[in-house]
Amino acid sequence: MTLRTILHYDAFSSTPHMGNPAGVVLNADDLHQEEMQSLAEKVGFNETVFVLPSDTADLRLRYFTPGHEINLCGHATVASLFCLKSRGLLGNNKEITIETNVGILPVSFDTRGGELFIKMKQDQPRFIPFQGDVSRLAQSMSLSEEDLDISKPIVYGSTGTWTLLVPIRNLHSFSQMIPQNNMFPEILSENPKSSVHPFSFKTTDQNAMMHARHFSSPYSGTIEDPATGTASGVMGAYYLTYVNKEASSVEFIVEQGHEINRDGKIYVQAVRGESSIDVYVSGTAVFVREFLL
């Protein structure tokens, strides 16, 4: 494999070294899966995204953690499409489609306050009840069971990637969290490869509705995701499914990354249909640097 240019973008922030870093590899159609995995491991970000041609959409995206391929990644989608759009590689199109491992998804572009924003639709939300040991779950985040808000359900949720949604009672608990990622697979017996997403409806920013952290599955080769698109998206469906069952839609901001000095903001919209919930996530990004591997 020859040297490849890796473009480093930070998603869900317009400030370099905030939000969530993603490696973007353009024109990746000559790379085999093993080569993509090798590059993602060397890059070391939570996700590296590879941009390929598609026979069924405007382009195809494949997402790799340092440990394995995943089906969908919100921040890497925002990063790669911000990259393509800001570099003039998508023309004047206001909306395109992307081929992912969960299917073909629409993406649109708009400008807010002079900044380019990417809005992506995610896969249809799914939930699975958590039936494991709540005390050990709290312990795996260096918390006690009393720190969890058991008035709301603990469930696995997915809009393309599975994560365990864990409601937290107080905001100060987030700064106390130290993830023991190696404990996750045994505790998450219904879904051992799931990540863990603690969240609260108490926030530091009055414009945000949720505060969150996101702890990686040990299989991914990383510890924590600073600002998470798919987990934030499924929180929109969680709100309509478990918190406000009468609302027809909801829009809100998730703040994430504060505890690791990577402040990010994820914009979430969820719309209830007759038999499903449509979930959208949007955000901006910023170019940081490029390097060769």
C-alpha cells in the first residue's frame, strides 16, 4: 500500500481540537478492507471514514474504528461531507444520498450563522431492554447505583450503531466517571459489543437539553468518543418513546465532551410517524490538518 493522505477534521465544533476528530480518506476505492482497517488503526481516532463511489447513491462511506468496521458513524459522516462540500467536490447540490452498511441515507446542507452544517438522516431506531446487573453497570463507570436515574429506562438503542443508554441523576457525576471498558462485554450480556452512553437532562449550557459522555466498546480499540452522532440521534427517539410519548416531534442540542476538553454540540431532530420515528442529526466541522500514512 502506498502512502495515503489522511485529512483530519473535527466534527460537531467549528473550533480545531474541539468536538470529535475523524480521519477522512478520499478516493479510497482502490483500498481493500484490510488496508482500510490498517489505516484506521494507525490513525487512532475513534473513527476513520473512507469515501468511495457508489452504484446506488451519490457516494459510499465506510467507517472503521481502530479495532473493526462499524455500520454507521454520525461524526465521521459530518466530517467527510463537510470536507467534500467545503472543497467544492459536491457542486451546488443541497441534498445528496450516501450508501452505508445500514442502507441509503439522505444528507442535506445548509448555512447557519455563516457556517456550513451537515444534516443526516439515520437508520430507523431500535431498542432492546437492558436486563443486566445495574450495580455492576454503575461500577463499570466508577459510579454507584444511586448515581443512576432509575425513573427512566436503561435500554440499548440504535440508529445504525448499538449503544446502551444510561440515565444519570446529577450533572456532577459525569466528572467522576472513569470507564472500565473491559467490564462492558460481560455486563452487557444482551449486546456484548455495545458501547455505553450515560446521559442527563441537566446541562451546563441552558440552550442544550442533554448532557452526555460516550464510552467505547473495548473491541473498538478506543476509550471514549468526545461527541457522538449516532448515540445523540437515538436519544431523540428515546425521548419520544420513553420520556414524552405524546409529542409528535422534538428538536434539541446535546452537549458532550466537556469532561475531556473536547466540547461539542450535536443538533438532534426526531419526528414521530404512524409506525416509526425519523431521526436526524446535524452539525458543523472544521479542518485541522493533513498527514501521510
